[in-house]
Amino acid sequence: MAYTTTDRMEADLDCDCEGLKNDTTFRDNIVEMDRKFRKLKIPSTSLDSAYSSCSYSASLCSVDSVDNSSVDFKQPPDLASIPEDEGTSECMSESDSSKPAINLLHHQDEEGDSLLHLAIIRGHAQIADDYIRGAKSFNLSHLLDLQNNFFQTPLHLAVITKQSNIVETLLRCNVAVDIADSYGNTAMHIACREGNIDIARLLFQYAPHRVILELRNYDGLSCLHIAALQNHYSLMELLLENGANINVQDGKSGRTVLHYAAEYGNQRLVNQLFNYPDLDINTVTYSGMSALNLAEGRNHIEIKEMLQLNGAVLPDYSSEESEDETSIADDFCINGQPI
């Protein structure tokens, strides 16, 4: 079997973790990590708390200007004060000597951020790498999926801060890709919102495509919807190449990407969608509206003509029978399913 670059990277990581666990100076490394951790005295406000890219930049730019003396931070135990003289370290059992490291790996601040969350926020790649190796060496890989108070995992933050190396390291450690933050966004939702095609490719490389593509956030939007609404056309192509359903409906109104393009007057997007033979040009929303209805209602004449030239027709309501009060509930849907 061919020994790929990915295999070699995984083997190197496994070897490094085993060596780290057996190294007699591991405790000193953990103490150094603790010292570095204490330098990360920042208000760990979620980078995604305002749900906009500009707020991420503002948070990152303002971090160094914060007066830390006025902020009360919860700190882990002082690992450097653990006695080592008089043969203490020799008398400690393996489990006892591991406690400082394990405590540090488990530590979360008042907003639920672990050392790994904070290292990613501040761009300290070496601390992040040390944490990941330490967690794996102690069989604590579940800590790599730890969520803060905003339900963000380290993977969410690595995607938001566009740190591809950390994203790949986490993915090689088999972190979960389907965990949703407080807005229902997975890592792929965020990559699509930010238009980060390189990170999207990494996610496709390491994660099942079906899991990534089928999930909707709490606004009912799939990754394809988000990429389209943000006008990330190349990213849309990548999603469709990897199996995204071009006719996927959002969970609130039943709009497809074509519905949004017609409603917002996005001629470029409409033209791009016409290149895909699987496009259902006459799909209707949960309320029975087609893309042609929406283009006509918004008076987007050019798009209306484009749709008609490509076979769009207005829905035929003439054959529908009037419903009495006993059947009115049939019109109500939740996530596209009748109640």
C-alpha cells in the first residue's frame, strides 16, 4: 500500500505523542505551557458572537489593547509551584505525575474556553500544537471537541481565524465536523460564509461529504444556501462538485438557491445555475411560489425572461380545490414536512 503524505503526517504525530508521554521532561513542558497560558490573559469573547466577519477582526485587533489588570480571570492551578525537590518526582506514581498536565488540558475559563480555544484565538500555533499532542498522548482526544459557552469547538475557531494548518491537524485527529455552534453553524457553514475555499477543501478531504452538505443551521440554511447568499461562486461550484443538492430547500420557507437568486435579482447566479442539468427550474416553496413568481413579484424583468427562456412556467392553481376549515392545517409545514 502506498505511503501517502497524510499517512506519514499521522505516523509522525503518533510517534511524537508517544515520545511526549514517555519523556521524563514532560512535566517541565506542561509547566512551560502553563506559563504561556498565563500570558493569554484576554477576555475570551466568542469570535463569532456577533455573527459577522467584521466583528471577528475587531475582536482580534482589540485584544492587545485590553487592560487586563481590570479583568478577573479564572486561572488553572499554579503548576510551576508543584514541588520537585527531595525526590518528590521520583516518588510520584505515573497517574499522580500526570495530574498537572491533565488538569491543564481540562481547564476552561469563565466563558468555557480551553487553552486550545485561547491559543487559536490569539494565533499561538505552537501552544495549540502542544495541546493537541498532549490531549492525544493522554487519550483525551474528546477534549479537542470541547465547546465553549457559545458552543464553539476549536475547529470552529480555527476556521473563523483562517488557520488552515490547525484545521488540518484537528481533522487528522478525527474531530467531529457536525458539531453546531450557537447559530447552528458547523465548520463548513462558517467556511462557506467566509468564502474560504481552501478550508472547505480540507473539510471535504477528511470528512464524509453527506454529513457536511445535508446539515442546516438554525436559520434553516444549508452550506450551499450560505455560499450563494454570500456570492461565493467558486465555493458553490466546489460544493456542487462534491455532491451538494442544487435543489435543496431551506428549512423555513422552502426556497432553493434559484429562488434566492430570482428574488434578489442576481443574474450571474441564475446563469451559473443554468449550467447544471439537475436544476429544477419550477420547484416551488412551501407556500407554492416558484422562482418565476418571485422574479415577477420583484419586477426583475431580465431574470423573468431568462427563466422563461429556460422553461420556467407559472404554477397552475386552477385545478386546486378550495379547502374547508378542517383541512387548513395541511398547509402548515415544519422543515418541509407537513404537521
